[in-house]
Amino acid sequence: MTVLRRLLLSTTLILASSCDQGDAETSAAAPTHVELSDEHPGSPGWIRLSDEARARLGIETAQVGTATPATRTVGGFVVDPPGGVLAMTAPLAGVVRPGDVTIEPGTRVEAGAVLLRLIPLAPADRDLRSQARRQRESTQARVEMTRARVERVRELLDSKASSARALEEAIAEMQVAEAEDRAAQARERALRRAPLDADVTLDILAPRDGIVRSRGAAPGQVVSAGAALLDLAGSSSWVRVPIYAGDRQALADGAPVRVAALGQPFATA
């Protein structure tokens, strides 16, 4: 009889404990209290949430605005890339005559255009031919040297021992050397085709597309061999901008930039 009472008492305690736990779980999982709002006439079905309900649902409010990217305005200057300027010189002494295009700083020219004409001062055919041949040999040697440098820089870049900028500079120098070699080859062919008399002119051709940066001789001027005639820059330029080291991390690689001259509107580049 005593054992039966103990079993009944244990069963009653277990049932009571289970009921208390169920009530606690029901209370913890009670649904969020909402109520219909009457503050918006003509818009039935609006729901008003209490502060407790918003916190439980994780609802937050914020002011609507437009995202604006961060920008920085800095000063810079336009420069020619390394090896981007080709200095054209007189292959022999003579009188400068105009070519087929007007040569002024800023003029765009195409490869093969006759920039200037040179009338030799003396018909020294043999000396001129040998001089043209020596100049061609010099330009050929420079082409071979710059090509070898490009290959070395590429190998170093593959092994992470050089930079992409060093490769760009080496390629630009090689292109200038190749342009000078083509110009020397054209002069050598011109001297080979016809013996130089007093009225024979030598065409100074543009070895590549570019922009006339400066002019060193005017039509009618007498120049010596090796005198500077003009500087021919490439069609593209670099914009060099100094940036503080602390701002470098805030700038995204590949992001568009806008460039403007002083007093001019910006243009995207």
C-alpha cells in the first residue's frame, strides 16, 4: 500500500512539472502582438507593431538616401611615356624645305608622311651613302639590343622579379628604336636610288603616327648633319598624379577617372 502511494505521488509530481514546462514554452513562444491601425482612413489592413514586436522581428528603420561614391580631386600633369618621343635629326648638311604637311607643335601626322625636305649642300655621293649605311647599322644594333631587353624583362616578370611598368618601358623603347631603323632604311634606299646632285632633295618621312611636339628647324634654314629637325611624340600620353600613401588603399584599381585642363570641364577617361 505504501509503495502504491509513492508511485501515485511521483506520477503527480511528474505531471505537474510537465504542465509547468509546457506553460513556460507556450509563454516564450507567444505570437507577436499586433493590432489594426485606425490612423490611416481608407487604408484598411494596416498593421501597427509595438516597440517590443519590432525588436523581436529585427525591424529597423533608416532615412532613405542616394548612395554617392567618394571622390578625390588632385592635381597632375600630362607626360610622354618612356621612349615615347622620337627625335628626328638631319642625316646630312643641307637646306630645309617644307614637306607635304604643315609642321607645327600639336600637328597630328601619319606614318610615311613627308614632314620636311632636305637639299644637300654638296654632291658628296660617296660620303653620304657611307654615312647613311653607318646610321642604318647603328639603328639595327639598337633594335637588337632593345628586343633583347624586352625578352629579359619578360622573363623577370614571369618569375615575379620585375614589374609590368618596366616591361611597358622596354617595349616603348623598342618601338622607338624600330621606328628610327625604318627611317634610316628609307634614307639609305633614297640615296641608293639616285646619285645626289645639287638639286636632289631628301624626304624626311614620319616613321610612325604621332604628334609634333617641337620643331628645331624652319624652312629655308641651313642645318648641319645631326641637327635636330623636330620631335615626334606618340599618339597616347600618360597622366601622372601624385597621391599620398595613406590614400592609396581608398582608391579602387580600374575605377574610371575624369581629367580636365585648368578651367575646362571634366571628361571621363
